[in-house]
Amino acid sequence: MRRLALFCAAAMLAAAQASAKPEVIEFSDLVDPLAVVFDDPYRDMGFRLLNELKLVVELDEKLAQKDLAEDERARLTARRSAAKVMLEINGQDVEALLSQRWEVAKKRRTAGMATNPVLDGAEVTLSGYLIPAPKTVDGKYFGYVVPQVGMCSHLPAPSPNKLVRVRLLDDPQGQSLYVPVRVSGRLRVEPSDATIFILDGEVRMLSRWTLDASTVDRREDLGGNDMAGAHTKAVTTGAER
């Protein structure tokens, strides 16, 4: 009797898990939230001041050359001083910024690779744009889901923890790069590194996630408000093995 009760409880749990709806996530959810919490003094500097700081670095490299002509050295030194003044009058500590750049770069790389452990093995639904990939040697179909239209072709690829490699049930080669999709299935932390041909060139696809797709809803499959929601989310949130 007890064995029968245990069997029934297990069956009910399995049925509940099977019937549970996938969790709707966004690309920002894929990132380990702890990895992105660090002091980044460059984050809010703005394009103009970042360019001035970059110029200081470049001028320091040129001024380090021993065979530099005196008039050229004087010109470069004056330009460096002007860039330093521009930064300082905007509240920036130039020496502090220069001393932190390698450590911050290391933390940024970590933040771009770190995955959210909560989503490893979860059933999810993710909206974005599907980039078809060549069929593998064992006949499997793959693609990549990205948050914004044009990524990896006209725009840079997303960070590895926001690029999702998708194992598909059918051939994705007819899928348009510019039509939003909604993909559901089991998400796993499974790194991959492949180079594929997109439009007019080869692109390295470095991903930290693999999604085993159970369904892929394309534009023509989505109706009314569902389609609008998928499109909006995809835009705003953004061979093979």
C-alpha cells in the first residue's frame, strides 16, 4: 500500500513538472547578477571623455619612444596636457583611471562570461532573433538566438552569456535573420565556440548557453498581441559541434 502511494505521488510530481509552463525570461536574466556588480569608473563617462582618455593612453605610448623628434615630442606633450585638463575639469582623476583600466577590463570579461546559475536546467521561453547555423556532421540542426536584429551581421555579437546556441528539431536555413522568434525548451550551461558564415562574412559565435528547443514560434505562427510582445521584447532586450 505504501509503495503504491509513493508511486502515485511520484507520478503526480512528474505530471506536474511536465505540465508546468516554461518561465518567460529575457536576455538580461541570463547573466550572473553577482558578476556585474563592481565599480566601473568608465561606465558613465560618455563618449567624448572616453575618447580623451583613450588619447592620453595612445600619446603615452608614442611619448615612450626614444627616437622621437623634439618638436614632435613637444606637440604630443601639449596635446596630452590638453586632454588631461579636459578630463580633470569634468571631475575625472586621470591617473586613477589609467591605473584601474586592466583590472576593470578583467572584471568586464568575467561579467560577459558568467552565467546565471538559477537558469541552468530550467524550462524557459526566450524571444529574440534566430541566426541559422550549418547542420552538424551527425545531422543535427542548430542556430543562435540574439537579443537584437542585425547582431553578428551588421552589429557586434552579444557577450557569450547573452548568446544562446539552440538545438533545433528542423532545418533553420529558411529562417529570416530579421523576423523575431519565440523559443521554448530546456536551457543549460554548455559552452560552445564556432565560426559560421553570416550574409557576407565569417563570424565567431562564442556562447555559454545551449537551449534544447521544444518549440520555435516564428512571426507567421504568432498571432496579434503575442507577436507584438515577442517583437517588443526582442528589440528592447536587445561549423558546429
